[in-house]
Amino acid sequence: MARIQLRDVSVSFTDPARVPVSRMFQVRRERNLEDMPVEAANRVQALDRVNLTIPNGQTFTVVGPSGCGKSTLLRVVAGIENKYRGQVLYDDVDMQDLPPGDRYIGMVFQNYALYPNFNNAGNLSFFFKNHKISDEQTRERIQYTSDLMGIEFNELLPRRPGTLSGGEKQRVAIARAIVRVPKLFLFDEPLSNLDAKLRVQTRVEIKKLLHKFSITGLYVTHDQQEAIALGDQIVVMHAGRIEQVGTYQQLMENPVNVFVAGFLGLPPMNLLSGGSISGDKLVLGDELIPISKRVQPLVQNGQRITLGFRLEAVQASVEKSSGNGIQLQGEVEALEPDYTQRTQVIYIRNGIWNYAGVCSLDVKLNLGQIVNVKIDSERLYFFDTDSGIRL
């Protein structure tokens, strides 16, 4: 276990085709280009003054759009990418000159990265042979790991990776990471190649293992469900920078800027741009929306504002709504039923704006139908349009 710190870490590349990890693990060139967020002349700024602390025993999941620097962050922590500015510390020890093989990290990749010429027991024992550990200790550690991985894992050990399904390969890859008793787990989108059922099963296995060993972990994913399920905290990245770190609830309730609000959530926050301040009101098209007393001192006349609200703040019905709140009308553009919750997500167009709301599945709606919408005025978010910062 280890406490991981990144201090003002920056990474830039002059030639995206020559990133070291592509040579070491034969990752496709497109995969590298996907992780290059900012281009300036012939240089690519992959990480820009990143600061992050992962407490001992916690797992941080990293999310963000393609090209935001997630995988570069992982490679820097692992030591695969060592041409960076700043510091990477394990328990306050600078890792700059320590190669990946001596850091006692366990890594799991999207493409498994198993040795095809070894059987699976050979894949698990490779670390021990490389470090000249006795055969007896190696067998004991493999058996212990096999028991941890559960029923039928022993049957996979004599086989070669080429004979396994995707789910079985990923189980072997996870076991190979565990068997060396790592200080740190690093996961680079390990479930992306699995079907939906296997993703859920493997996600549960990973969660159990992380909980059992309390090993510090960094988990990169495009899947917000994985991030929510596996992370003690979530790191939101954009254009090589960390925008915000927190629990899912913290990020949902208190996004620091319009990017976090518009990225995180299933679906993300509704964002209506084009508003401006007039007195104590936000002018948004033909609507005058009251500004909360908390926000009023932070704005000035004429300031451009983006209005935000979660779908839970939107009530749609075929009948006229009553009570407080912003009253609108809109056209139903799409419907997504949730039979478990007995609700449906409604995508509504109102003039130039599109937004999502929710109502009971018992309310029968049709595409193109005009519905009455009420938005809870106590659940509004106001963002400065120019800076993106939440007010």
C-alpha cells in the first residue's frame, strides 16, 4: 500500500507516434492519439500542471472525454512515461529514477497484455522468476492467488491465453497483478473489451479484491458506472488538467464549472446558454428567471450566464403545472423508459434549447407532443458563460 502524490506534473510530446508505451505494449497508434489533448505547433501537451493526492488504501477512478490525458496520467504514475516535469511520490519518495519493474505495482490493461508463449501459470510466475524468487514461494503465491480468484480459476492455469475467452483473459491479467502483492493497483480501462454481463461480474470481482486488500488504486475508465461503483473518489479530467476531485455525490451536487456539470451524470446536467443578467433576473429568451440571493452579489448587469439544472428538477406533464417554479412548454423529442424505477426520461425541445426531464412511466406521452414543464427554482445552477465557473 502507498500514498501517491503528483505535484505540478506536466507532460508534452513532440511526436505522438513515438510514445514509449506504444513500443512496450504494442498499443495502437490511434490509442495514443486519443490521449493527446492540447496541440501547440509540433508539441502535444498531454498533462498540464496536474496535482493529485491518493490516500493510502483508497481507489480513485479517472474519467474524462477521449484525449483528456487519462492514460498519460496512469503511465506517469507507473513510470512508463518518465519524461515529465514535476514530482511523482510514493509515500513521500520521489519516483523519478525508479523504473516500473522496481515499483511493486500491479497493472491491468484493456488488451490484457498476457504473454502468449506462456501458459497462464507461467504468466503469473514471470514476476517471481524475474526476481529470482524460489519455486516453492512462487507456487505458494500462485495457489493463494488462485484461491482468491474463486471457483474454476485453477482450471485456467495450465491453458495458454490464446485458448481463453475475453473474460477469462481479464481474470488472469487481474490475478497476475495481485500475485506480486503490489503497493499500487493501476487499471487502464480493463473492462472495455468485455460484454455487459462480464463487465458487471468482473467489476464485482475487482471491487471485492480492492476492499479485501485495501490497496491504493488508480482506475482509468470511460464508463461512469464503473467509476461510481469502484471509486472512493472520482477524478474528472479535461484537456490535460484535473477539473475536480470528489465523491460522485459531491461532484453531482457541487460541480465547480460548466464542464464538470455537463460531463458527469447519466444524463449530465441540462445547460441552457445565451442568458444575461438584468437586475435580479436572468433573461433567457422570453423567460425572466429569478436569481437566488446567494448568487445576486456575484453577478452584474449584462453578464453572460449559462443556466443549469438536473433532470430531477424538471417535472413534465400533459396538464398545466401549479405552484412555484419556472413554467414552460416544450415538445417531446425522445423518451427513455426506466422500467425498474417506473419512470421515463423525457428529452424536450423548447425553442433553441434542449433539456431532459423525468416523469412517471404511467404518463402516456408521444413524440412531438407538447407538454407542460415546471423547473424547480430552488435547484438551479448559474455559471459564468465566459469562464465556465459556477457562481
